[in-house]
Amino acid sequence: MKIRNRIIALVAAVIALSAGSAGVSAQTPYSKFGYGMLRDNATSAQRQMGGVGYAMSSGRQINVMNPASYAARDSLTFLFDMGLDFTNIWSSETLQHTGETNKQHNYGGGLDYVTMAFPISKRLGMSIGLLPYSSVGYSFGSKIDNGSASRQGSGGLNLLYLGAGFNIVKGLNVGMNFAYFFGTTYNDVYAIPASTGTMSLFEQIIQVRDFHMDFGIQYGVEVAPRQRLTAGLTFSPGKALLGKSMVLQFDEVTSAGSSGHVGDTIASESLRHHFAIPATWGVGLNYERNRNFMAEVDFTYQGWKNAKFEPNDNFIGTKFQNRYRIGAGLQWVPDPRGSYFRRVAYRFGGYYNRDYITVNTNSVKDFGLSCGFGFPAVAGKTVVNLGFEYKHRSTSPTKLLTENYFNITLGVNFNERWFMQSKIR
């Protein structure tokens, strides 16, 4: 009874958290395109390894990147993982008309994700949680005819998922995540005439209320004594989105950003047939030795080039390109049964990403390096994951806005034995 009540309480907490945003986005003008900046379902520990996880299978860590991994749960263990993210961005842009360099410093952060996993039977494990799918956050100005314009954006899309992983035969696991796909993005344009002190606001709202699915498979074999090689494959089907898109117009907006009356709806349409997300493929290869060394390489592909995204005429659209991402990382624990610092997990990783958005005819690309530590609790199996990331984003062939990120990630992975039967004396 106590175990069931604990699970119900934690599930209720995850659902309650889903009512709000998964965090406060750091400001980046690139997030005004499409659905914003995409996320890849990586936990704090995985981000420390370059964001890999398609072939990762561990009974002590939740891996949402491949739901087949849920089958690796210890039959007596309950896992709860919560992550926080803190971001600093330094950006610079050389203005084409004047040659001057515009520099800015922005920051953001907050709750990144909440996940939990628990066993159902010896072969079946389940997971539930809240994950960010994309985030929007920016604020900048520009000149227009007879005045100026200010652009701001906020919001994001999230996934509230329930997943299961099943062990078919020794070494072979399959899994699926079924998610409620929800969230709202806001893109605002303030038109400020040079002759008056008032301004007009045009606001585009994209509201998603849909479902989303992920499928995964993992197969692992012992290639030598105490050495294991695991391959992982994931697939998420593309789909037309459900929800609605609206454009509101507010006239005579004050400098405080309030018009004093409800805006007029100048455009409204269903997302169906106008907005979509593409299929996603992920493949990874993981090598583990002596339970204290692990390395993995992952590849992600998304066919965004043909995905529909048709914003209202008042907002400039963008041309998508196919996205691909390569990540690699490793983890080393000197001695899992040794002294405290020899039980600490040391992680390193890196990645390269060609993003799905373009600016004019330029591709948006970024790469990053990461490292971190998994600090075990003095008593029990709980682990505190502290990570650091550096990321550089720009465009090519023409270098436009350049961004340098420094992220601090903090994840707490609670690992408890909830399903131990008490002995009757």
C-alpha cells in the first residue's frame, strides 16, 4: 500500500508540473524561427556525455532517449530523476550597414525535466515524466520604414510521457513512449512609428495540443569477458500537428506593453495541414567494460526539409533544412566499490549539430563540449550529477549572429529499493 501511494503521489507531482513551463529559456534570436530551439530528451548525466543515449542501458539511470532501456530496471528499484539548467549566453553580431559589432549577454534557467521509472515485472519496466521539446526566448529591435520594430518571443513545447520497455529474450529489449504533446509559443512584433509615442502589437500564437510517440530497440552482447557492446535504434513518426494558430493585433500599445483592451483576431486557423513535425531517427553504439568504463557514439536525423510550417503573412516564415546531429561521450568510475572519490563518475563528451532552421540562405550550426561528475550519496545509491557545457552557434557560409553558451546542469537521481518484501519472523 505504501509503495502504491508513493507512486501515485509522484505521478501526481509530475502531472502538476506539466501545467507550467519546463524552465526559463535563455534569450537567443535563433529561437524565433520555427518551433524554437529543439531539445533531445537527454538527462543531466547524458548531457555531460555529449547528449548520447540511444544505446545506453543501465538499471541505475533513466534513459528517455530510448524507451527500450526501461526493461533494464532492477526488479526492486524505483528511480526518480529531476534536472535543473542554468545558461549564460554571450552573443556578437557585426552590423552589415555600419560595420559596428553589437554584443549582448543573456541568461536563463530553471527546471529542465522530471522523470521516474519503476519495474512492473522481471521483464517489464515503465517510466513517466515531463520533458521539454522546444523553447522560445528572444528580444531585439530593428529599423523599419518611418519607424522601428521590436521583436519578442517566449514559450515552448513540452512532452508529458508514459513509456514501457520489455525484454523479449536475453540481450534484446523493445520499448515505446506515448506522450501528450502540448505547449504554446508567442512571437510578438511591436511597430513603433517615428511620429507618435504609441505603437501597434502583432502577436502570433501557436498552440499545440496533440499526441506523440517514440519507439526503440536495443540489442546487447558480451563480446569478451566483462565487456559488452550494445546497439540502439529509435524512431518517432512524423505527423501533422493538432492545435491552432492565431494572430492578434493590438492598437495604441503603451510603452509598458499594454493596450488596455482585448486584441483583435486578424487570423486564425487549425494547425492541421499547415504545421507538422518530421520523423526522427536515432542510432547509437555503446561499449561497456568491467562496469566502470562506458563509451557511446550517437547519430540523429530529422527530415525537416519537407515539414509544413505556414505562419501568417504578418510574420516572416523560414525555410527548414534536414537536421543531423553527431554526439560522443564516455564515463569512467575508477572503482565502484572503492573510497568515495574513486566511486565518483567522471564524464566527458562533445557533439556537432546542423540545425533545422536557416537564416536567409545560411545554415545554423552549433557544436559543444561537456564534462561532469556523478557524486554518489554517502549512504544509499542516490547520485547528484553536476555538469558543465560549452556551446558555440553561428551560421554558414555567411557568419551572422555568433553565440557562445556556458551551461551548468544539475540532476538528482534518486535510487531507492521500494519493492523489497519484508521477511516474516
